[in-house]
Amino acid sequence: MALSTSTGVDTAPAADAGAGAAGAGRAAPRRGRRPRLRIPRSPKVLIGLALIVGFLVVAIFGTTLAPYDPSRTFSLTQSFPLPPSAHHLLGTTQQQQDVLSQLLVGTRSTVLVAFIAGWIATVLSVLAGVTAGYLGGASDDVLSMLANFFLVLPALPLLIVIFGFLKTNQGSDDVLIGVVIALTGWAWGARVLRAQTLSLRMRDYVDAAKISGERSWRIITFEILPNLIPIVASSFLFTVLYGVGTYTALAFLGLVNPNHWSWGGELFYAQVAGGVSAGYWWLFIPPGLAVALLGTALALVNFGIDEFVNPRLRASGVSRRKARRSGGAALPRRFVLGVTPVVRPEVPETASGAPPGQRPVADLITTDHGKSRRGRRESGQSGREL
């Protein structure tokens, strides 16, 4: 997942100008030690990762965990779906096939197509976006025009047309389906990476690498790309989520082989059997809930990465934890736009006028291009207090 260099993120901002140097000294990494890589540990990331790991386990061992063959017909006399029972925990379909077995076996196809589409689309977006942003000129114009072309194309109608030309046996090829879906999902990530690369290529360390005679591919690989890892991870998760929804929609429309079990295929058969109008909830709720849970897991990890790499969101989370641990005043659920909340430590009465032993309160520091200004009553400077 998202990996970032440890640079003292968990250290709260300095309370005043006098303590700034000390705070910076504590936040600086020790000499002689290499910076370590950290994984975000917010509840969103942990819950999302747990759900994703659970789906991966089911995708790998789904055929083993399935109680029956998903294509097995248990009765030739029944013509309507049976509700959940002790023998069939999620009921049966109109063809008297076990729904739970279809759900477990269909997880592999859905997850495999989504991750193949996400991986290929991420590689294409990195190649196109980073290359266009770093090289500039004619290369930037051509690659940007190509990305814009795929951005304006309606993805689902284009996929419907492409899948209409596939052969019958190709409708069960998960790799081919993932590649086709990836071709319509890489442009958004390429645009984001290009914009970030345009900013990074003007940094001093990139200029130093150019002066030292480094090749362009080495500068992109070792100087620029490591700083884009969180954005690449976020783009990958977004594309995997896009792959889950797109493959489910295509299978629901019957554009892939319905006998190749997937969550969208189950929804297709539920529609054929009139599950919604007839009240056969066990036909469409389990696969729909599985799609929703997998999408939620990917979104939670994506939100957690955003909080980890965004300085304002990161400072907000640090301030909440500090205030909660110190027993300070409760912070609001939403902060004022353009204001970064921090926790002010306890100060003596002679410095702030507050009685000794008073609990720390939360201040608001207005950020302006990386600089902070604290409102002080003593100096008459403007400021806002929470």
C-alpha cells in the first residue's frame, strides 16, 4: 500500500516561536539511521485492508470453500427459487443451484479481472503521465492528447461495442476482459501523475541530477517516481474499484459468458428470474452486498492514503489524537477551510495568563504557503481561537 518516508509526521507543530527550533530538532531523524518506510495505521486503512485480504482469501480458496458445485442442479421438479435453509444457506436459483457456491466461486473471477485491470491501467498511467510531465514539449502534447481522447470517450458504451466483437469462448477469459477494461481506465491516473510530475521536475534535486549527467530514465525512476508512490497507490485502488464496477455491469448486461461464474453473472440470472419483482431477495442481495463491501474496502484504503499524504488532513488527525489523549477540549467534527488545528500545550500563568494546571486547549493556525501565524492577544496580531 502507500509507503512514505518517515520524517517526523507524528510530531505536533510547535506551540510558539520559541519552541519551534526544539520541535524541529525532535522531528528530525537521527543521524546515521536510514529513513524507514511506514504504512498508514488509521482505522480506515486497517478495516479496508482486512476486508480486501478476506476477499483475496475467498478468491483463492473459493472453489474449496464452496459446499457444492455451482452448476449442480438439485431438483428437476421445482421451477422457482427456494429460500435459505439448512442445506442451502443462501437458497437456490431458479435452476435449483446453490447460491452460496456461486457466490464463493464467482469471487475469483471478479477479483481477478479487477486487479488485472487495475495493474495494467496503473502501468499505462505511470508510463504516459510521468513521461509526459517530465519530458514536456512534443511528447507532452502527444501523450496529453491521447489521455484526453480516452477521457472524453464514454467507457461503458465503448466496452459494449468491443465485447460485441469477442468470440463466445473469449467471454470467459478473465485476462482478456481485464486488459479491455484497463484500456478505458488509465487516462484519469495519467492526468494526475502528469500534473504532479510537472511540479516535481522543477525541484532542486532533479536539477542536480541533470547537472551531474544522469539519464532521463534514471531521473524518472529514482528521483521522481519514488515521490509519486502514494499517488500511484491511490490511482491503482481507484482503477481496481472501476474494474469491479465495470465488470459487474458487463456481466449483468449479459456481455460476458453467463456460465462463467461472477457476481455480475449472478445478478444477470436474478434479473432473468424476476428476483426483484417476485421478492427473491437471496438472488440479488448477496452478490450486490459483496460488490458493495469490496468497493467500500477499496474506498476506505484510498481515503486513508489521502489522509496520510495530505499535510492538512494529517495535521488534523494528529491534533485530534493529541487532544483526546491529553483530555483537552473536544475538537469540532469539521474544521474551518484554510485553518489547520493543533493542540497548544500547557503554559505557565506568567506567559499566557492562564492558571497553572489548566488543560490544554485547541488553537487554529492559519497556514499560508507553508508558514504559520498564531494569533496572540499580547502582541495584537489577528487570529482565531476555537
